[in-house]
Amino acid sequence: MASAVVVFDFDKTIIDCDSDNWVVEALGADDLFNLLLPTMPWNSLMDHMMAELHAMGKSIEDISRVLKAAPIHPSVVTCIKSAHALGCELRIVSDANALFIETILEHHGLLGFFSEIATNPSYVDEEGRLRILPYHDFNKSDHGCPLCPPNMCKGKIIEGAIQREERKIIYLGDGKGDYCPSLRLREVDFFMPRKDFPCWELICEDPSALKSQVLEWRYGEEQGELLLEVITIIVQQPASGECKLESIPPAVPTYKSLGRALALRP
């Protein structure tokens, strides 16, 4: 059995940008995107923007080319491979979409390291247009979580995983959508928010709301070092042993300070 389950957000966690914004801006549709943003949910807007890009003559190949240029820190690539080699099961929970995520992961040789990707479905229709659907079809029902966007409650996904898991879970994320799953984690689990990003600021408002141990990171290199440090400690623990924050060497940054977050996408 894998030693731990590592769950990554994708945008600004695995890659160092928002994949939706990256594509829209690179293909010249950012003005329209910003104009329409107040009028519809983000997921619906991205599906609409794929229609606009198709009408502009942009192909799936154009989208793929842009995605392959999305920035990813080399330390993150190395960390994913190392975490898998150490026996962890790797998963993604993301409000991006399947085609964007799989294209980028495959380009970097990482797709096969992940056992599960929970994200918004996407497909190319008969006209060659990319369609992006909601993970949770909010047109049929409400997922009932006031913290999350209508198309996806990451907390419910993590809660389902916890009900099936005895292994420790390590969750990494940056946005407001990652706050809900942080509240579902257990005392034996770890939550790794990106410092000075929206999820980190929400945690700073009331750190006591989380049961899990919280370890912050800023950049790809720091993320990789800290994650592998935690995994190594978990691997070395007896099956029934606790893995407490005190086990981590003082040189490794830990959650400690408050700060202002950037105005970024949830």
C-alpha cells in the first residue's frame, strides 16, 4: 500500500500560472474574457471562451501549443517523480479541465504518475471546438457548499477520499477553492498552502479551524523540498505512529506568520 496520498491542486500549484488565463491571454481573447467575467460562472465562461477562440480560427493544436509553454518549476517536476518513487499515490483535484491538465502533464512526462485527476470534463466536438463541462452539473442540482464555486466542491471530493482512506493525506493548494478541503482534513493529515495566496490568507483568519498540520511554501523549489521532507518522515514512521510537526527539522519552513494575499483567481 502507498505510504501516503498526495493531492495537488493544479493551477499555481503544479504549474506556476492559471491555465485558463494563460490560454485566453496567449490567444488574444483576454479583453472579451474580462468583459464577460462578471456575467457568468468561471466554468461557464471558459466553455464560452472556447467557442470564441474557435470562431477566431484558433484550433485545438493552437491551444495545445500554448499549454505546453505554461511555466512549471523544474523542482516540481522532480518532486512529483520523487514522491511517486517513495511510494506515494498522487492525485489532482483541480477546477481547470481535463484537456488542459493532461496536455501539460503529458508534455512534461508526468501524466502517468497520477492515479486520479478530478477536474472539469472536456472534449473536442465534431466542429473541432473544445467543450468544457462542470465537474458538478449545477444546472441540475446544487452541491450545497457555500464556500465553493457552483461547478466543484473540492471539500466533498476530499471528504469522499478520507472516508475510503486510512493513509495520511497531504494536500497542496493556493486558491479559495482549496480552503474547503483544508477544513475536511484530519489531525494526521497535512495541508500545504502557498503563502500570500488566497487560501493561505483564509487560513490566517482562523488557523484553529483546521485540524491538520499546516506547512506553508512560496515557490516551486520550496514546495518540492518541503513535500519530500514530509513524505520522508511519513515513510519512516511506524504504520500506527503519528507524524507530528515537531518531527520536521527546524530548517524547514512551517506555517507561522500572517500576511496579505494577492488579488488572485479563487
